Amino acid sequence: MTGPDGAVQAAIEWGARRYGVLPVTSVCDVRCVFCSNRQNPPGVRTYQLPPTTVEQTVRTLGLMDDPQRIVVGESVTRIDEGEPFTHPALLDLLALARERFPEAVLQVTTNGSLLTRERVRALAKLSPVEVILSLNSAHSTNRRRLMGDPRPQRALAAADYLAEEGVPFQGSVVAMPHLVGWDDPARAALFLDERGARLIRLFMPGFTRQAPSELRFPLSLWDDLGRLVGQLAPSLRAPLLLEPPRLTDLDARLEGVVPDSPAARAGLRRGDVVKAVDGEEVFCRFDAHVSATEAGPAEIELERPGVGRLKVVLDKRPDERPGFVAHYDINPTRLHRAAGLLHDGPRPALVFTSKLAETVVRLALERVLEPAAREGVRVVAVEDGFFGGSIMTAGLAVVQDYLDALAREEKGGRPAPRLILIPWEPWDQERRDLTGRSVDEVAAAVGRAAVEMV
């Protein structure tokens, strides 16, 4: 839907302030079979944005507060993000962003079909820039099948242009082996690695209850893709990540090391587990990365399989990325806010989370809450029933999913909660979900219970 001007502008402001998102257009030149917008159930409220003007861009940039990264082409808000290079003045808009924020990284996500050598050279002049190339297949026929791309060779050439012009880039591959065979995602990862991608993300595809039968697959595909990553990763220079991950612990285990980074120069390896940064024990993967990023030259204590404890020094500037890659698990700031609410809060208490995050949230709370404080606290995974299919993320849960979870609790004979913690991901600036319903409906359904977003 296009949406009323006020709603679209509110989404733009929310994304700019919270995430550093600079939306430029909802126009796209390909038609991916895995595009989430094609599988949305009726009732989802998303907005289409025509190519933005210079005036709109200046206004959006003015909403940002010295961002470290300006994000272009990523679907973070309710605005459907298209292909940025369909915008006839994209490079001019990026130049405006560079002028206003000289140090910010301009992160541009593109499918590559419109990324000519001239445009890559122009991007190089706007450094620091990082391109996320949504390649998905390195085989012309398969890319045409998966993405409806009439010019698949252009995207393949774009990877060469990025490498030749020295523009840092990541590669992403939505793995669809049930449509194009198992050789295809492996070939795409190798193709990206050979051209110097700094990071390669292999995405587990998703499908909703609206998906046609040919796009559905057994969830055992997750394990199969995990094995593929395990086979490929040791032979690649770039870190290879399977997303979303299935995490069963909080160990700060490295999935890889970015070539020519401080971590690479210090000798860190895939499989190392970071234990401490500058003598301070790390809580989890996220904590390890943030601590190492904020530090200047940092001493890293780690556990290396088959070797034992080691100490290395990362020679880096404060706020420079360390160059090691680990999965996102949990943000300690959010965790400690939740723990503070639970510590002295009323009982019974429910901590709602997604299926993906359930194990990590449970382990984290067990670590930070005293046994007495854990009494009467239940961690409950909310099923994404509205979207259905293989969807199991917090950001796609809606009010009805939370009401259904509460009904299951009641049906199971459990006492009504007096405190409910809900993740903030599903809600917009007006505390509404993707269908327009308010989180206040959850609070109303439980009467006297306090509902807090964390």
C-alpha cells in the first residue's frame, strides 16, 4: 500500500532516528521469488515510496544524530525498500549524505544489476562506503530463475568492478537448493570469496502461510545449510555465516575473521572463543564485539580448540571494528533492563521472546538473575501464527500472536501474569504492529498486569 503521507513520513523519521536509514525508493528492477513482500498475509501495512527528492533527502538526513552508518536499500522499517540504483539521482543523494556526515559509512544494499563500473568508481570517491551485494546465485540461469533478473551477467560483473576499484563489499546469498540444487549456494559463496568479499551471509529462506507449494521446504534445510557452511567456511578467506543462526549457548565463538583486519593481523581464527577484552570477562558474543570495538589497542584473551588459552593484542583505533565476526546473540543492555524489571517486579512474570531467541534469552536470564529472582518467571516463545510457515522472529510477531500465547498459558492452567516483558522489535513509533494493532491490546487482555517493552 502507498499509505497516507503522514504515516509514510512517520516511518521515515522512525528509521532515520533509530537506525540511520535513508530510504530512496520502493522501485525494484527484479522480482525475487523469495521476496517477503510477495508472501505477506492480508492486513500487513507496508508503504511504497516513490523516488525521493533532494529536499526529502536533506530533511531525512537532518533527523539523524551523527550516525556511524547511513543505511540505504535495507528493509528496516515499514517502507518497502527497492533497488537503490533505480533512483536516477542516487549518487547525488549519497553525495549529500557524505557532505553532511563526512565520517559516516555509506552502506548501500543492491542486487547489482544496475551497478556499472562508472557507478562503482563514483562510489569509491564517496569513501567510506560499503556495498552489500545481494548476489543469490553466480549462475546466470539460476539468478534469472530466483530473481527474475533479465541482466544476470551485470551483477556478476559488478562483483569484479567492486574488487577492481577497491570498494569494500559484503555478499549475501538466499539459499534455495530445493529450486536450483545444492551446488548453487556453494558456487555463489566461492564466487564472492574469490572477488574479495569481506563477509558472506548465507540466508535460510523463509516462507509464510501465503507461500505457494514450490517455495515451501522442510525445516531440516536449516541443518543441511549448517553442514554446508561447516564444509565451506574453512576454505574461504571471508567469514561465511548462516543466518539466522540456531544458538544454544552464549560463548563468544568466532565464525570467521575479516581479511586484512586487526583481528586477522593478530592471528585470530574461526572457532576461537573470546573470553575477555582488556582483562574484563565478556558476557556473550555481542558483548565481545562491542567491547573490542570500543577499545583502542586491546588485549584479547581467548580459548582456541586443541590449543587452550591464548592472549593476543588487537592493534586498532578506538571505535574501529576489530574484524572478527560472531553471530548476534543478546544485547547486555537490554538484558540488564529486563533483569532489573524482573528482580523486584510482581509475580508471576512472563518474558515473551521469539522461537529463535528462546534458548539464548533463557540462558542469559539464568546467568544474571539470582535463583530467588527466577522464581515465578517464565520465558515463553511466541509462535508467529499470523505469518505462519517457517517464520519465527520477534520482528514479525503481531498482537494476535501475543494474545494467542496468553490464551495458551491460561488453557494450560497457569496463573495470570502480573508482569509481562515484550521485545520492542515488532512495534513502530506508535507502538503498533505490522497490522496496525496496538501493544496496548496485550495490556488490556491481562487486566492488572504491567506490560514493559525491552
